[in-house]
Amino acid sequence: MPTDTDRRNDPPTDDAPLRPALKPPRAAAALRETLGRAVPVAARSLPRIRIRPRRREEAPAGRSRWLVYLSLLGPGIVTASAGNDAGGIATYANAGAQYGYGLIWAMVLLIPALAVVQEMCARMGAVTGKGLTELIREEFSLRWTAFVMLALLVANSGIVISEFVGIAAAFELFGVSKYLAVPLMGFFVWFLIARGSFRRVERVFLVMALTLFSYPIAAFLGGPDWGQVARQTVRPSVEFSGTYLFSVVTIIGTTISPYMQLYVQSSVAEKGVSPQDFPVTRADVYIGSLFANVVAILIIVATGATLFVSGVTISSAADAARALEPLAGPFASVLFGVGLLGASLLAAGVLPLATAYGLSEAFGFEKGVNRGWRDAPVFLGIFTGLIVLGVVVTLIPGLPLVQVLLVTQLINGLTLPVVLFSVLRLVNSKDVMGKYTNGRVYNAIAYTTAILVSVLSVALLVNTALGLFGLGLS
């Protein structure tokens, strides 16, 4: 017959669940007796040291919380600031030089529109952990995905070229040849992203965004009539002309550029922002949208107070910087040039990244700044190819760069409705977003923006077509 000791040594079965061989008091007594024999008397005479676990409230909770918040900042501010790129600066400066303060009203209306559109895409990135074109590929047809990506590729390629044109123009303002500056800056942007980490890239982008503070200073140096600025913002004089319609569509296209939606969603997803952490990212998006649009308004104010009053016409951001010098002083011209350089460098990194994210997600390739060439060759190959394209085309002598810039901004404005309606369908899908779909206010602002942009884009296309037969608005 098996003894109690044998039963304790038998392996457990389903009928006999595992239980301790000794009751806790007996086990503790046996352990003390064993230790008593093994440990010398001198050691047993040492005082007992009680180790107490550190309480959670003893940790520097306040500082840690702020560090967490700061680590979540970046995508919204970087994306919105990249919208004030070389093409954007040229568009805003031209609006001020041509219409004075007459188009500031459009920029004011675009503040909530940009904030809502960017927030929706950032929220989708946090909830799904996927980029925009990846969701479009999963939820839409292959033809629609291919159409969206083709339009974005054409528009983004042209804008990448315009960013390096802006870099060249900024350096030439300071007496540096573009044939030296553009290849060096192209290599700098490529090396930063292709050989860096996401966190390091984002920090450098944030530093570049700080150069946009030069435009508010330049605006004040121009000595604007702030009362007149306020009056024309509240009671604008809208013109019914083809050039005015073209200016409005290009302003919308450069302020809510489709590549911005691609980048903010992909960067939030790659950063690993969760729905619980998203309120901080939402604040980041709102702050970035407000900052970028205020900067754009002040660019219009700076050129409206100087170039419009003097009847000076411009065709690029570099022209605006040169024209400001005799009217607002050399310091204003230098500030404009510094802002142009910083904004162009920032967008020269963000735009190829956004395009690489979009194409890689749309066709299922590995992506991410933290991945190397072995893991994401297509992603880094697209990024590298766009950098090379921008550098090479910029160095071609005699290229009509201004026309390229305006056409790409126009394509942005025409592509925007396609992207916006795709975003609205995705963000309101319960299957995609669960409980994080849009509310009524968000949908009201977003649908109003999408419909107005669509109407303006169709009107511009119709007017352009009628202009071929001499029937359009001039």
C-alpha cells in the first residue's frame, strides 16, 4: 500500500490536482530549520533588513507625465509646418502682392478645416495603426487605389522639385551657388532619413519648423495697417475672375495638401500612438494647424503691406524676399530667405517620405524610417528616387520652374476632393474605427470643406475649358 510520502511524490493527475506537499506553516518551519543549520550564527545575529517596494506616488509622476506628452508631440506640428513650403510661401506671397489683404478671409476659414482634416487622419493612424493608402487599399477597389496613388505621385513629384527650387533660391539669396548647395542639401536630407531613426528625424523636423517664426517678424517689419487687415478679413471684397478663382484654389491646395494627410497618419501609426494617448496628439494637430495658418496669414500681410502697395509683382518666394529689401529693409529680406530655406528643407524631407509611405502602403510593401534597406528596399528606394529627381531637375538650366510650381499646386487642389471623400468614408466606418468615428460637428466641417473644394475645383476646370474658346472668366 502506498504511503503518504509516496502519494506526495507522485505526479499530479486530472483527478488529483497539484497541491503543496506541506502546509505553509510546516513548510516555513522546515525552511527556517534548514537555514538555521546552514547559516553561521554570526550571520543569524545580523539585524533584519526589510525591503519595502517603492510606492508609485514616490516616482516623479509630474515630470514623467510631461515627458510622455512631449514624446507624443511632433506629427501635427511637422506636417502642418511642411505645408508652408516653397510652393506655399510663393502662393501666399503672390496672393498678398496681387490682392493685398483680400484673401486673408480664406486663410481664416481654412484654420478649422485643416485642423479637422488632419485630426481625422491622425485619429485613424492611432486607432488602426495603419497609413491612409493602406486603408484605402483594404476598403476600396484596386482601380480607385491606383487612381488616387497616380494623382498623388504626379502632384508630389512636382512639389518635391519645387522644394529643391526653394532651397536653391534661398542659398542664392545669400550668395551660394545652387550647383553646390542643392546636391549638399539633397545628401543631407537623404542621409538624415535613410540612416537615421524616426525619433531623430522628427526632432530635426521640429527644429526646421522653428524657422517659420521669421515670417511674423518680417510681417511686423513691413509696417502693415492692422485695422485695414482686420476690416478686409471680416468684410472681404470677392472678385469674380479667373485669376481670383485660380488663387483661391491654389491657396486651398497648398494649405490642405493631400500629402499632409498621408504623412500625418503614417507618422502617427509608426510612432505607435494609442487611442488612450491620442488627446495629446490631437492637441499637437490643433496647435500645428493654427501655427501654420497664422504664419501663412502673416506672409500675406508682409507682402500685402509692401509689394501690393508699391505695385510690385512676383512669381516666386525668392522674388518676394528680394522685393522686400528696399521696402521693409534688408533684415526683412534676410528673414524671408531664412524662412524659405527652413521650410523648403523641412518639406524636402516630409514630401518624399509621405509619397514613399503612400506607395508602399498601397501595394503592401514594408515601410518605416526605422527599417533598413534590407527590410524596406521599396520604401527607401522611392524616397531616394524622389530626392534624386528633385536635385537633378533643379539643376537643369532654363527650366520653367514657376510654371511647374503653379501646376503642381493646382493638381493638389484638384486631387484634394478625392482624398477628402476617401478619408470621410473611412473615418465614419464602424468596421474601421469602431467607437472612434466622427461626431456631427466634425462631419459638418469636413463635408462642408470637401464639398466647397469640389465645387471650386470643378468651377476652375470649367473656366479653364471655356477659356480655350475665349468664353472663360479672365
